[in-house]
Amino acid sequence: MFKKTAGFGAVGLIALLIAGCSSSSTDSGAAASGAPSCPTAATPVTVSVNQWGNIVEQLAGQCGSVSTVVTASSGDPHDYEPTTGAIAAFSKAKMVVINGAGYDEWATKAVQANNSSADVVSAATVNNVQPGANPHLWYNPTYVTNMANAITAQLKVVAPDASSYFDERQSAFQAAMKPYFAEIDKIKGGAAGKTYGATESVFDYMAQACGLVNLTPAGYQNSITNESEPAPGDIAAFNADLTSKKMSVLIYNTQTEGSVPNQLVNKANSSGVPVVNVTETLPADVGTFEQWQISQLQSLSKALGLS
Ligand SMILES: [Zn+2]
């Protein structure tokens, strides 16, 4: 697989070592405004990656003290090596939220080694995702909904006195997610005949939910899925498809660094195939999970000529 950087550098490492994790359980977006205060002590919740972390923050509100280990500056979750501080964040948690599906195996290990009594909510388990499946579960709208429901259910188990508070947070989250589903429906409504190629599989669940046909050359896609370098013939096939504008758009994960994705983006640009930028994790300059996703969906809609 391609090397990814995502701002992964000395600064990010040091920040992580000092903080151990980032924590912001309040004011986490549209769903937080006007909320009542928590009737109980805040529950310590540790989340492996910020794609889920922000959702947990919104659902837990003031009743959660949420620590998220992999943030925008922590590098690629696929290759993440937890620091001592990150492992400590798991030790103190009453509840742990992970992606699963082999994506954040380090988190599972940290919980097993340090805090086996913590309640773990895994997106893979909640959605019955089989081993070897595409692990980018937060890009699947159905999985996100199921996971949000499971997180709320578990919060109510851990802090039953705050049950009605968590129900209100769940309602607020669902309201905040309405424009996200509306954007998906809009693209789906105009998706007939629309296709895409992707530099990697991060966005595939969402593209499928939007009704787009994946025309990424099979050989290239297999290499990416198996985390190996694509063969020259597969790269050439991808380039040829871009040159002939076989695909409506090219989906590009900007957190991927490598000569092959860069070359494909350049080819798309020179061929007049619109490039849609997506990211693996929630960017630092975006408020909430849904704002992040909606912004990307709007870019996709525009690139497809639907808005
Ligand atoms: Zn990925």
C-alpha cells in the first residue's frame, strides 16, 4: 500500500506524546448547541480513531469524557503504533469504541492488555462485517447509523441515569445527519450512468451508497486491497481509462502519498476527468463528522455535474 503522511511528523508525534490523546467532549458541533447538562458524572470513553471519535463526542455530549487516539495529526490509522500515552487512554476508559475489521488492531490489543473489563463497541461487530472486508466502515451510511445506535445503547448501559440525556443526543445527531442523507439521495437520484475510479478503497462504500459504478481497473483494485504495489500494466490500464474519460470522476484520498496516486491525479487533470478529494480521517479544520462528509459529497455532486 502507498505510504501515507497525513501531517504525520515530529510535531504531531510530540503533541500526541504530551497529550496522550485529544479530548473534547463538549461543543462538538451543531448537535451540541442548546443541549441540557449531564445529570451524572461524565463517563470516560476512549475511541481509536477520530472518524468515530467525533460521533461519540456528539452522542455522549457532556455525559462523556471522550479521548480519541488517532486524530488528524497522528498519521495513517492503518500503520499507527500506539504511544504509551495512547495506551494509558485505554486503561482509564469505562467504554471503548473501535472500528475493528483489522483497521485498528492496536486498539483491540491495548484494551485486552490493559483494560479487559471495558465495554467495547466495534463498528465491525455491530455491522457483522466479515474479516477481509473493506475496513473503511465510517464511509458506509448504514453502518454509521447502526454504530450510532449501538454507541447510544452502550452509553445508556454504562450510565443508566443519563438515559434520557443520551436519547436527546441521539435525536440531535440524527437531525444533524439529515443533510448528509439528503446529499446522498441527491447524488443517487442523478447517478444513472455515472462512474468512478479510485486511487484506493477508502470511499468505495459511500460511492456504492450513491449509486456510482466502480470502474477502477480490477488488477489495480486487487493490489490496493491486498496492500501491494499495483503492477505497471494495471497502472497503464488506469491511465488509459482516464485518458479516454471512461470514468466520470477520479476519487483521490489526499492522505495518500505516493508517485502512483499523484500520477493518476495528474493524468485525470490533463484528461479533463474531475478529481474528488476525500480523506481517511476527520480533518482538523472540519467541525463534525457530518460536516466533513457533506462537504465531500457536495464536491462529488459538483464533479458529477449534479449541482
Ligand atoms: Zn484506509
